[in-house]
Amino acid sequence: MESYALTVASTGGRPPKAPEKTPELVATVSQTVRSLSEVLIPARERGPELEGQILKMFAAFNLYTGDQGKINGMVEVWADELEEYPLYAIRKAYKWAIRGEGKLPSLASFIRDVKLAIGSNVLARKKLLERWLAL
């Protein structure tokens, strides 16, 4: 579908025929949209998994100083800021940080990595598939 729009825009001639909505194709696209919706669920809806991921990162950077109140506060702040992003992107950014940073990244730079890990095409493709189903 994406290539269809690009072909129409680039050829300047007769647009190619739109893909036919066969029952098999509709079922496949519907399953793909359901899968994408599940993967893109914000981390706040995944329960304690977000806090566990943050604690793993803090442990990897040996951040524990013995002050449990400080650690709890940091986890709460990080969780509040990251709760709107999908957990898969947070995990990916976590791996990048562990493998590439010498110290715990700032929250702002970690959020930039999370946004990069989401990928811009994932959300756009999901919307495109949803629009195609709605036609």
C-alpha cells in the first residue's frame, strides 16, 4: 500500500490498480494491526515490567548507593517519564545504553534513544493499515 502511493506520486501517469480487498488479505491485515496494537501498548499498561526494566538498568550501571529512598525516587521519576512509550522500545534503548555508555545516561538522552528505537515507520504503517481496513 505504501509503495502504491509512492508509485502514483512518482509515475505521473496512470496509477496502478489498488490492491483488492480479499477476505484473506483483510484477515492478514487485521491480524497485523492487532499485533502492532499489542506491541505498541504504553508501558504504563504493562504493570511492574517498566519499573523492573529501570531497576535492571540502574543495577547494570551499579547505581545502588545504599540509599533506598533515592533509588525509589529515581525509579518513580524515570517511570513517570517513560510510561507513555512502548516497552519494546525501552528495552532496546536499555540495551544500547548498557552496551555503549560508560555511565547512566541522562533521562533526556535515554528518552531520545527510546523515540529512536520506536521507529517512525511503525506508527505510520499501523495508521495506514487501519485506514485501509476502514475503507
